[in-house]
Amino acid sequence: MSGFWRLVLFGKGPRDAASPGRDLRIDVIRGLILLVIFVNHMPGNIVSSLMPHNYGFSDAADIFVLLAGVSATFAYGRLIDQRGLLVGSLKVGARIWTLYIAHLALFVLVCGIVATAVVRTQNALYVEAINIQPFFSDTAAAIVNALGLVYQPYYLDILPLYIVLLAAFPLIYLTARTSPLTALAVSVAIWQGATLAGLNLPNHPGDGGWFFNPFAWQMLFTFGVVIGRLGLVGAGVPKLRLVDAAAVVIVLFAAMVKLSSGNPFGVALLNEWIDSLQIGIDKTNLAWPRVVHLAALAWLVLRFLRPDAGILTGVAGRRLASLGRHSLEVFCAGIVLAIIGQIILAETSFALSIQLIVNLSGITILLGLGTFLSWYKTLTARAASAPREQAATA
């Protein structure tokens, strides 16, 4: 049995864990996904027709959750290995608190933006477009539910999902450290069991559940944890030509299916079959084709995109990496800009020139924010290290 498959089946002890440097692929891809999420959060936007969800079964949200699992493993898994479960869990708890405060602040800010738009434009439809009418009709109940993460307006449902998944990370990581295959098997069982039983967390008011069912989406997060764990112990991806070919076929087939819309040849039969698979329909419970497509993409990236590839280290790669390194700040800013963009597009009747300007302006602002945060982090790190260097010299 090769070393890779031994790691997949039986894991590897914490003392054997390697200390790999920061993987530039994670930062660059996550930065790109943050821009895609910004564009996709403006319905009716012509630029969104160029986004990845139009060419495959999975979309930016799937990739974002997968990368969250990988990043959590590199950030907290190594800490658990080196300093124990308690220290690692405390660090995870601190991050959860940051995410929770960011979510509540974003909730209040979005409500304020929409309320301002309604007052200025006298168009109450903006309240329904973001699903914040409960906040204005029963403010006290909406605040209580928002504090409990059981009231989630549109576009404010990813951070609550991440909070729940990160809370489960220590247990998921310990299982993956013992046996990655067992971690995946348990995760799939929870995912499919919850789907069959209709299990979800509540989303008030009404009887609906979370748009991103955490019992289902934990599967992608666990998949990311397993990938991160294998990377943490230095497991190289084996060269399997058959798997390479299968991944390429899956990606090409998904693109063909998504692009077949409007094709007069055999579309009815194809669309009927697509509906039976719930491709692109059951996003809440994570339809199987989404997972298969994402797994194919992940395999191809791990096999053929080197961490030091020129496309990652060039100017565009560095700018995207600056976004990925500050994903929380950029994500929150992207949500705010997308809400403002929706209002602008609606007030200008979705004029093509305005659509392009809104997209270009938002992307420019987000890239500028990422660059500024990277510069500021470097500046503060130098300032903090200066007294230590002076003391050492003395």
C-alpha cells in the first residue's frame, strides 16, 4: 500500500505533522471567489452570466466552503497538533466570536442601507428583495432571532454557516487525523441522512430552514479538512491518469450541460434528466452532482496547479491573494457593495453601461481594500518587531 493511501485510510499521528508554508493557491482562488460572490449577489447583472456557476454544477459557495475547511486545518489543525485540543479549541472559539460580531454588524448595516434606500426612493420593494421585512414589522423578534442566527436575510447566510462549521471543526479534525476516510464516511452519512429526513436548522419567521443546510454543507467543509490534513502531513497527490481523465470528463460534461440551455437538439430530454438529478436545483441540501463536480475541480487543481505557478505569483495573482488573506473583511465589504449595487441597478433600469460601471467599481474597491489590508498588516508587523530587534541589538 502506497504512503498516500495509508494516510487516507489510517491518518498520521500529530507528531508526524509537517509545517508547510502558506499555500498561495488557497489565497488566490479564495480571492477570485470573493469577487465572483460580489458579482453574483447582484441579480439581473449581465456580468454574472460569465461567472462559473453558468459552466458547472457547483458554484462559488461550494468552493468557498471547501477552502474554509482547508484553511481551518492549516490555521487550527497544526495548533491542535502542537499545543493540544484545548488551546486549538480556544483559538477556534475566538475566531467564531469574531465571525459572530461581523455577522451582526453586517446585518445592522444592511438593514440601514435598505431603510435609507426605501426612504430616498419611496420604493418598499427593496425590503422584500433582501427579505428584511420581519426586521421592520417585528423588530424585537427579528433582533432576538438574528442574535440566535435563526433569522437570515438574503445574502447574510454564509457567515452563520461558517460559524456552525467552525464550531464543529475540532471534532472533525480529530476524526480526520485518525482516519480521513472515516471522517468522510461519517460526513456523507450525516449529509444523506439529513437530506432524507428533511433535517435542517430553523430560519424564522416561517417554517423554512437555512438556505445552506449545515447538516448537508458540512460535507464540503469536511472534504476541505481532509485535503488540508493530507497537505499538513506532506502527502503528495498520486499520479493517477485514469482519475485525471475522469475529472476532465466530469468538468467538460458539466459545462456542456449548463451551456446546452437554448440548444434545440435534444434539450428537452437532457433537461428532464438534469431535473431528476437536481443539478443546480437543490442547493440547500447539496445535490450529488455539485459535490462530484467540485471534487473533480479540486483534483485537477491539486494535480496540475503548482503552488509556485507563474499565474499565482504574477501581478494579478498577488492582488487576488491579498483578497484571500483577508477574506472576512473583503466578504463583508462585498456584501455591502452588492446591496448598494442592486439598488443602483434597479434605480437606473439596469442600463448596460451602469451595470459595467457598478461591477468595475466594486471589483476595484475590493481589490484596493485587499491591497490596503495587506500593506497595513505588514506595517504593523514591522512596528511590532522593531522593539524586539532593538532589544536584541542592545
